[in-house]
Amino acid sequence: MPAFVVLTLVFCGVLGARLLFLRRQSDYKNAAFYKVLYTPVGFQLAIFGRRLFGRWISERFCELSGLAYALTHAETLAAIRNNMAMLDPTRASKTHAIRNCITQGYNFLEFAELWLKKKGELHRMIGEQIGLEELQKARAQGKGCILVTGHLGFFELGGPLMAELGFPMVTLTLPEPSEALTQWRAEFRLRWGVRTLVVGGDAFSAVEITRELRAGTFVALLADRPFNEHTVPIPLPHGEILFSTAPVMVALLSGAPIIPVGLTLQADGKHRVEARPMITPQWLPEGREATLHHFTQKLAQELTPMFVKAPEQWHHFSDLAVSRP
């Protein structure tokens, strides 16, 4: 075995052992892993390591890092198990929760893989493709489209993939923990022709999004981790979580349709892409709240089966269950 391979594996082992003694945090955002890795430096290190050591060693490092994270953050691991139990209690074991942490580690590696790809090469990362004709239907309407997904798999691949297929793309995002990271991720997406629109809960954001959609742009956003009070309770097979009503509200304001989408990692390392049937929200006679509730639930009914099929790839590190009085 080459010397650099041995040295790398020893380094990974020492790092893993060191991390076992990190202080356990109640909030994953306070964890050492989060503060160190979820920065521009963390992403750049992933790219540097992938380029230097290759795929195989990088995968082993991701596995060791994910394992170390899981074993040193008991409360976070418990939250992951609780979330997975709402999808499928039989797959909410400690082993499967650790696997969830490891697949999140793989997502860092996939950023590096994406960085190393040239335009026209993204098809090498894509496996099974289902329902992509829905995207063509939406483009034919000329109103743009709202692509809605959850924190499932390597969802960051969706924007570059759509851009490579010829769809004008904008990704909506909340501000990252630092301005430097917000800028880094925006520049990363722009390499593939995907613009980033940093939004909040204000009216100006809604106006900007509506303007993009009316210009024919495809807008991508996440719905399963709401950032404000505009939410709807969504039933899962064994629990209930909150979904954002923002996609439906934007669709109503712009006239653009919604397409639920998901990306999941296949056994062969490629990513399965699925687009579900188009949803076109319309105002109901029962009023605003009934309209938002109805179409947000309809959206969730298309997305949640994807979560159920791959709970180890549904990445939420805090408890999502709705608390009832």
C-alpha cells in the first residue's frame, strides 16, 4: 500500500479518536464539527482532499468523520433517530442514524466531485431519471417554475443539473452562518450558471422571487425546514412536522407551477433524480389559510414518500416533531 495511503488512514484514525472526546453539544450548530466544517475552509478542504487523495480515501475519511460525529453528539443522534422514526420506526436504529451522519459526510465529498467536473460532465453523476418531462411541461407554459425539495440527499446537485439541461436557474437560500460562506456557495453555484437569491421573510423577497418566475426562471427552494411562522402541519407515516407555505404563496402570486423534486444516492454512487407531477395552486373559495393548507399538504404528499424511501439521506440534526399542548 502506498505510503500516503497509510499516512492518511492513520491521520483519519487519530482524528476520529480525538473527536470521541469532544464535548457533546445540545445544539448541532454549536458543535465543533459544524463550526469547523460548515465554513468556506471546510468546503475547500474537501475539494483539496479529493483532488490530492482520490475518491477511495476521501470516502473512507467521510465514513470515519461521520462515525466520529455520531459517537460524540448523542443528543443530535437521538434527534436524527426521532426524525427517522416518523418516517419508518424499523429504520430508526442507532446504526441507521449513524449512516445518516455518514451520508451527510458524503455530501461534502460530492461538493468536491461537482467542483472537479467540467460543463457537460454532470451526466456522470446521474443515475436513474424519473419524471423529467414535467420540467418540459412547465417550461412550455412560459411562467417559470418552482422546484421544491427537502433536505434529502445531495440536493445541491439539482441546480447545476437543471442548468446543464438548459433551464435558467435561481436557488433561494437563507443567509448562511457567515457572509463569507454565503458568498462562497453563491460563487460555487454560479460556476454552473445557477444564480443565488438570498431571501428573508419580507415582502421585498417575495417581489424578487415573483419577478424571476414571471421572467421564465426556474426557482429552487426547500420546504421541510421552515424559517418563519408561515407553516402548515404535515402528517408523516408516524408523526407530524411543519412545512413552509412559501412555495404555495409564491406560486399563487406569480402564477407559476410547482414541481416536487428529489435527489437520492443510489447503491452505485450515482444520484437518482425524480420529478413528481406538476401542482398548480389556485385560490380556493374557503380563503387564504385554507388554500395554503390544502396545496402545501398536496406538495408534501409528493415529497414525503421520497423521504420514507431514503430516511438515511433525510438530513435534519434537530428534532422536527410537532409538539402538541
